[in-house]
Amino acid sequence: MANPIGRNRWAIAEGYIPEGSNGPQPEMLSHETVCLLNTGDDDARVSLTIYFRDREPAGPYAITVPARRTKHVRFNDLKDPEPVPKATDYACVIESDVPVVAQHTRLDSRQAENALITTIAYPC
Amino acid sequence: MANPIGRNRWAIAEGYIPEGSNGPQPEMLSHETVCLLNTGDDDARVSLTIYFRDREPAGPYAITVPARRTKHVRFNDLKDPEPVPKATDYACVIESDVPVVAQHTRLDSRQAENALITTIAYPC
Amino acid sequence: MANPIGRNRWAIAEGYIPEGSNGPQPEMLSHETVCLLNTGDDDARVSLTIYFRDREPAGPYAITVPARRTKHVRFNDLKDPEPVPKATDYACVIESDVPVVAQHTRLDSRQAENALITTIAYPC
Amino acid sequence: MANPIGRNRWAIAEGYIPEGSNGPQPEMLSHETVCLLNTGDDDARVSLTIYFRDREPAGPYAITVPARRTKHVRFNDLKDPEPVPKATDYACVIESDVPVVAQHTRLDSRQAENALITTIAYPC
């Protein structure tokens, strides 16, 4: 790629991991994902900060997206420095040392049939 | 955060609170939400204005998003100066005295299985 | 509003009105909508052009969004100069003489439970 | 159109073709689509590059969108230089020699009722 693709900072205001799931796992587990794309030739060191309604932010959560790779990170799987609580409103800021593209997706399988949402995150 | 994240004004053109719900409440109540993220060190004083098809706008609705917090506001819960009517087309402008990020989500549970939509609002 | 909100031109690349519906009508009729918000003090004269896979574009479709109003226009209801065909890929350009905000939504009720999508249109 | 509409490069970070489908095909086949709109008077020569989690990118995939036309391309249908694998995280960069608009959609029919997502791609 001639020019770097993406931005160094992105935000997602809508975060919520539904509590409860229907269907085979892991694919039908209710989850939220931030999808990161690094088209560049250098690995991206990405840091997530999670914001809450009633407490100070959590993080940073460290993620590496190798050069010319995509990584789809489930918030459910974040463990360090602490898990992201279920059924809790949150939001997220994504910071990277090289430009990346960020997109947010949720699969909600609390009811028998799954529902999906996605949006490109807000570049900032 | 070194630089402020977000914008002082956002718009959502698609507003509609479905009439009727299925499933346990409050989580499966049909609703629309504006998710606000304030990453800054000052509280955000946010004002919503609701636009309609056939009458003058309603508002302002006053909301405070504390510093380093997110607030997910259900349009269903707005009361002052007046409730937002159900099953009625509307739109919304969000104004804040400090930069915030805004995202719009709907959960529609009029049928047995819920449907979801989301989009980052339009920064303007 | 101090400054005009929105843009004079928007595009939606994904257009498709599903053929067939389940549930009570008109609310559960499969449909696509462009939601327009005009926060200004002048009426907006909006013109839609519909693009297809295999023929020249159709339009213009003329719509007025009064000052300080929102209008949610179902593509299903467009008649002049010609209806928008069902089960057919299309795309749309929205042009307005004053700034407006445009958002695109589909309700798909071909199966028993409805599915929804939305996105802010592309400002251009 | 007086001015060209769109951009020469777009990115989609969230790619995933669900494995398995319910309902009549091809319309209810689980699929992902990139919708391209070319409002200009010259054909658009579009090239897709697909990024993965654990291997080098695939492509380019060559697509022509004729002047004043839209083309909705299912990733499921891409064959040359290689098919896009199912149930695999991927991402996509879209490059065009003339401005186009790009939007991303998924229909997931792994369960009995379909779920849908869409977003305007990230212009870059």
C-alpha cells in the first residue's frame, strides 16, 4: 500500500456484552468484537481503554496486530488487566502506534435467533 | 487523553421507538439509545433536541456525562420537557459543551426475536 | 441552530427492497427508508437519483423536507417518475438545496422475525 | 453529476462469511457483500485485497463497475485468484481508479431467522 490506511485513534461509544446465549459456541456466544486491520508493513501495537458509567476507566489492554494482518478481538476474551463485565454499559477508545482501521460488531443470541450490529468506529 | 476525543455536535436522522415488546424487561424492551462517551477531564453538559415530521422540535433535554465516563441514554426514559412518543418518526441533534462521541442503537422486540441496529452518529 | 447541520449531497451504495413480508402492515412490511433531517429555517428541496446494475439511473425523485422537520421516506412509496423495483440491487444519491442529514435503514421481514440495518449515509 | 462522488480507496475491517444457511437460496444464503456505486461517466476498475489473521493478503480481485451503475459483489462469489474461505476472519481494502462509494453488508442465516448488518466502509 502506498499510503498508510487508517488512523491512530478510534472510539466506540456503544459497548454492551449481552448476558446469556443460545446456539452452538463459540460462534453463537453473545459477544462484542473490535475488528482491527493493519495494512502496513510494521506491526501495530494497539492499546484499548474501556470506559464505564460509574467507575474510572480500565486498561490499557495491549494487542498486537501484525503487519498486513487483521485481528478480530472479542471483548469477552480480554483478561488483562481485568475482564470486561457482562450486561454492563461501556465504551472504548482504541489507540495504535501505526494507522489501523477499526470496526465494531455485536452478536446478541440472548433470544433463540441471533441479532447483529456493526459500524465503522469513530476515527478521532 | 492528550487530545480531546469527539465533537461538540452530532445528528441522528433515524429515530423510531417501536410500540410493543417481547421478552424480559428492561433489557428486551423495545428501545432507542444514544450512547455518549466523554473521555475528557471535565463533565459534559449535553443537550438533545428532538425533531418531528409534523410539529416544532422538542427540547432541550439536559444530560450530564461525567468526566471519563460513558452514558447510554434511552430515549424511552426522557421525560423533561416531555416524553418521546412511541411509533413516531423522529430525529435528534446532540450538542455538548465539551467533545463527546455519540452512537445510536435500537433494539426492536416487536416480534418474538429481537432485531438490533447501530451506527456512529453524524458529527457536524 | 447557529450553523447549518449536514451536507448537500449524500450517497447510499446498498439498496435492496426485499420481496415478501411477514407480520402486520405497514410497520412490518419489508422496506427501505432514507431518513432526512432538516434543522434549518428553510425548507429543503431534496432530489433522489436511483442507480441500477444494468440500466441508466432513474429520477429525479422530488421530496420536500420542511424547515425544522424530519422526513422518513420509504423507497417502496416512490412513484414518480417510476416505482423502485423489488428484489433488485440499487443505490441512491441524495441532493438537497440546503444542508440535511441522511441515514439509511432497511426492515427485512421475509422470514418470520424481522431483521434491521442502518447506517449514516456517505456525505459527499 | 457535477463533482465526482466517493473516494478511490475504502476499507472494511470486519469480514466473515458465516458457514451454513437457512431458507431459500440464493437470497437467504449467508453472505457478505461489498456494494459499489459509480456515479461517474467512466467505468471504474476496482481492485479488492483480502487480509487475514494468519497469512499474507490475497488478491487483487478485479471488478468493473460500469459508468452510472451500482454493483453489489458477494465475497462468496469471488474465485480469482482464490475463493474467500468461510467461517474465517478477514478484512478488505477496495481501490478504484475513479471515485466510488463502498458499503458493506452481511446476511447471516445460520439460525432460522436471518440477521443483517451494514455500514458505509471507511474512506481512506
